[in-house]
Amino acid sequence: MSIVLGIESSCDECSASVVAYEPLAPVKVLSVSTFSQVRIHQPYGGVVPEIASRNHLETVNQMIDSALSDARLKASQLDAIAVTNRPGLVGALLVGVSAAKAMAYALGKPLVPVHHLEGHAVSVFLDQPFPVAQLPLPMLLAVVSGGHTNLYVMRTLPELWPPDFLARSLVGRSRDDAAGEAFDKTAKILGFPYPGGVWIDKTAEGGDPKAFSFPRALPQKATLDFSFSGLKTAVALAAEKLRKEGTLDSRLSDLCASIQEAIVDALLSKIFLAAREHGCRSLAIVGGVAANSRLRARLAAEWQGQQLVIPPLFPKAAYCTDNAAMIAAAGAFRFRQGQLLRETELLSLNAVANPEF
């Protein structure tokens, strides 16, 4: 069994977690401590990078201490330390990377750099009851978050992923905004606080998803890519018209339901198309948007008939948004493969804001 500490500071969550991993078994989360900066950034309508990095400096040691304490472990009992070093806000990333490097060097432990999206990709394996080794492959893995909307074809379990898994397995991606950005930006147009996706979801309850006609970009089957660029303009025009008529408040539920339906339609059309084209037998949706109630409801109703042999898989709600448990899990898989840094070698690790992969 491998015991790994993970550190996540790529954006506005400062998180540390300890996980235990045995091959071909779900990753067991022993602890996770997260400080969310949502309230700090709400007055600005989005994340302010300088404020985010300064807050990480103030909280990262507390999160690490809390994660170790909750797991009832000493730092010396860890087998490895994993940290997000790409992609993200470079100042925020540097805080976590610096803390992980210092800790690994002082303890003489190996350090595992983790790509943030690979963390999201393995979040579906955290504390799950299903037998991992029996998952039907290939699996279509949809990473749908605030910053990314990517489709990957997973042909082997994470224990066997090649170092370039993200590059090699990518089959579709957003050409502009991610789905999470589409939710947040349209929510901002309507006056909802940041982050807006959850407000769209809540307000859409009871609304008519067909009340407003919003665009679904790139509907052609020749591409598995996404685009949400036209949606914001269409929502802004619709909202302005309703404001002039004085009916925005009374139509808000219908408006939110229609926005949500447009985003979910765009996601599902490409997800199911990709699954068919690549012969996928299972499907997993990860990332912050995986918590959206309409997306989950539509998937529950529509997965049959899509050649999937089991219902779509989701991470537990706590692991959909950014967290260190997923980083620790990704680090545990890479640690078992020997993809790690030791001694003075780890001191050269740097943060990379926007790597190719």
C-alpha cells in the first residue's frame, strides 16, 4: 500500500489530502482539508490571481497540518508527496509547488508532479464501491470544469497510463470557453454572484428549458470539439430584452433552464458521438460541471442505447470541484510507475501556467 500526500493550489482552493492506494482498488481518501476562496473573490466577480496566491501562502501549511492530523499520520510515514504544478495561475501554483518541494526535500521523500487535468481524470476512482479492475474499457472520460472541456478515450486503467496520457488520449476539446465558463459568464450577465454555475442550476428548477432558443455551436458530426462562444451573446441579448420589458425576474427560471439546456445539449451530443466513434463501453464525467443536476438527470435517462454497458460514472460531489485528494490519487498512480523526482532533482521542479499538456 502507498500513502501519498497531495497538495492542490492551482486556482482558488488551497487543499491538502492523504490517500492510500493499492493496485486495482479504489483509492481510499484518509483525509482532505480545503480552504475555498470563493467568498474572498465574490466582490470581484471572479478570481483575482494576486489575491489567490497571497491567500495560498497564508493557508497552505494549515491545510497540510490538518490533512496529516485527520489521517492520524506523521509526515515521516508518507511514501511520497504529490503536487499540482500545471496548469493554473502561476503565482498560485508556485505556492503549492514550493511547499511540496520544501517538504519532500526535508523529509527525503520522492516528489510527484501532477497535471491538474490528470487529477480530475482520476477523481472518479476516489472512494468508489465498484471494482476498478472490472470496469468496461475503453471508457470515454469527459473532463468538464471551469477551465476545460476535454474528451479522452481511456483504454487502460490509470496504473498503466503512459506519461503522455492526456496528449495521446485527447479526442475533443473546447475551442473557446469551457462549459464551466459558459455557466459562470452567463450567470454574471444575469447578476448572479460568482461562481455562477450553481445559481443557474438552482434557479432553473421548475423552469421551461424550451422557453428560449439558444445556439448549440458546432452541431456537425465531423468534429468532437465544443464551442460556447455564441451563447453569451445570445443570453445577453435575451436578458436585455426582458429587462426593457420589465419581465426578467418573472422569466428568470425559464431563462436559466434554457441556458442550462443549451450547455447540456452541447455536451451530451459530443460525448455520445465520441463514445460511439471510439467504441467506448463506459463513460465517466468529472470536473465541477459534473455536479450539475440537469447533466446528471439527462445522462441517467439517455445512456441506454449508446452502447454503454454500465450507467455513467461520476466522482462523489466533494471530488468534482478542485481538491487535493484527486492530486494525491494521480500522484499515487505515477508513484507506483516510478515517475517521480528525488533528492536535489526535485528542487528544479517549476510551475507551468499553460502547458501544451
